[in-house]
Amino acid sequence: MGAKTVWRAVWIEGQYTTRQFPPLALVKCDEKPGKCDNCSRLRLVCSGYTTSPRPPAPGDASSSDRSKRKRTYRSCTGCRASKTKCSGERPTCQRCRDKEARCVYAESSQPTWVRKINIGATNEPEFSPSVTSSPVRSSEQRKSSQDNLLGLADASPPPQPQQQQPCLLVENSELLPSSLAWLGHRLAAPHLPSPSRIRTLVDEYFNNIHPLRAFTFIHKPTFLQTLDGKLSQDYQSHALLHIICALGAQFFALNHSESVQTLPPRAVLFAGKQWARVTQRLILEALDTVTIENLMAAVLLHDYAVRQGNFANAFMLSGITTRMTQALQINLEYNTDILCRDDVEGLSVTEKESRRRLMGSCYVMDALVGSGVDQLTLMDERDIKIQLPCNERNFTQQLPCLTETLSPGS
């Protein structure tokens, strides 16, 4: 029902006359001391919620109790369900105490301005001298304050059993046990770990990532044989090995969290993040030297960015992988010797099949990025003139075979 027009008598030029005035606006007070937010939003003068208390009548025994009682912000769930006035006492209100009932308050039992004040009071940075003594950058301070507002900041840990190991802070403000500090400690160098740990991370990759979707383009026996030779040499500039370790680190931390000690979800997600950064740096530095291994690393780095929720980076990486695919021309057969009968010239059976599978992985990635929008896709299936990948048995045992193509006669 709309507000009625107000008519008032006004003294003008020595006589009374009636004038029409707009209706008065009624604003509900949110009981914030000083000035409520509703009046501030409407730019009104707030008269305040508190009023001068009425002196108690003599002989009124309950007047002192009524003067001490404070207005409650919200009612408990029991009083709200029974539509009964709630005293608002914590942890148990008067009605629930009398009825010996369980008193439960909803999470949003306080007004917004009260919750903001409580968050601001507890949002104070804590100094941890055990992490680092160097000055903290302003970006890290802003990130820490955001974590506090989101409830992701590290609270004082409860006493843990003796079998659990001491924890260290990682870059994502989560906790990792000291035995897993090499997976992502902020003070650790971005170099790969020891050869034994590298082999463990590689096994985690082949057990969890390699069978997924179209990621079976790496020949496991050949890669492990090559890895044994590279571990004795300089392997810190190997982009493919870095991203394999980054993906394997997530599942290694997940297995540790499920079997040994529970880890925060963000600690599992960001395990090995520093190796993924090294992978992207190595790929961008070698854009003028396109290789099959760098293209494999770019495809896996795209999948890693999607897992992290960094979709902008994944979108740009999809364009780089497409151009690398075109530069290497893996959409065409290397030569007409499909069965690899000529051992003198050309690539081996494994290398040719790996190129075919890599092309299929790049095509699937481009289709997923496009999401049905033709303007976002950079590949056309009519340009793929290679046979489809063979089964896993022939690929593992290096057996050449003939398969179908995407389109007849291609």
C-alpha cells in the first residue's frame, strides 16, 4: 500500500494556507551505535537508537531487571521456530535454559556491521620469526590480509600427537610437514629434488596423469631409460621433467595426506608449484627452438594451469601449443613409411606414434578451450592427415600397425 499524501497548514503572508507535502520516509534502524548504515546510505540524519531511560517506579522489583536487559540482535533457532521472544544470551538463552533444550544460533546471528567489526579486530598480521627474517613485500602482506578475511590464515595449531612432525609455512600460507618441505617450501630453491625423489614423482605422474584423456603421448619405458641417463647429468633445464614432477607432487602430497598426516587442501593443490613456474619460463625462453619435448611440456602445463584455476594462463598456453603444433607439422605423417621398415632414415616406431598421440592431445585441448565457439578454435580436423593412435599394447611394445584416419582418404 502506497504512502498517503500529507496536507499541512502553513502560515504564509499573514494567513494560514494548506499545502501538500510528500510522505515521510520511514527507515529501519540497524541499531549500530552512533550512526546506522541505513541512514548513511540514504544520507539522512540519524537520530540514534538509544533513548534516555525512564526512571524506574518505586517499588517495582522487576524494573531493574528490565533496565539491564539488552536488545538482542538475533534469536536462536528454537525461539525463532516457536515465535517466542529470545533473550539472546550466549551460549544458552533464558527460554532454552528453562526448558533444558539445546540452544543453537545461526551462523549469521549478528548484523553485518557487527561481523565486520569482529573480523577487523581479529585481522592483525602475525609475525613468525621461524619463517624468514627478510622484509616482507607489500604484495605478500596484501595476500596475507586477504587470506585472513577468507578464513585461510594459519591459526594457532592445537597440540598434536607426537607421531606428527613439525610443520613449516609454504608459499600459499598453508602447512606442510617438514618431511614434505621439498615439495613447496618458500625458502627452497626451484631446483628439482634428489634423483630418488624425482623417480618417485615420475611414478606418481604415470600412475595418475598418464592414463587420463589424451595424455598417453609419452612412451614410459623410453622416458624412464632416458631419465636414468639424465639424472647423472644436468637435468635442471628439462622443461618436460619439471612439469611431470609438478603434477606428480600433487598426488604424492595427496597420498601422504590420506595415509600419513592430513594436509590442508591448498597445500596439496600447490605442491610443486615452483617447478611449474620453471617449466613455463623454460618454454617461453625457448620459443625460437620448438621441440617435441617442449610441446609435451606445454600441453601438461596447460592441464596444470586448469587444475590450479588459472584459466587466463591456460587460455594463452593453448594458443602457444597450437602454434608449436603448426611449426612442428605433427598434423602430417613424418614420411610414407608407416610400418617403419626403413631403419636407416626416419623416426622410430615409438617416436612416430608419440607424435600422433601428441597431435590428438593438442586437438582435444583446442576443442575444450573453444567450448563450441568456432572463433576460439585454432585447429581444423580437416587439416589432420595422420592415422589415429594405436592401442596401448602396440605402443608400449613398439609394434607398428595401420589404423584408420579421421576422414576417409586423408
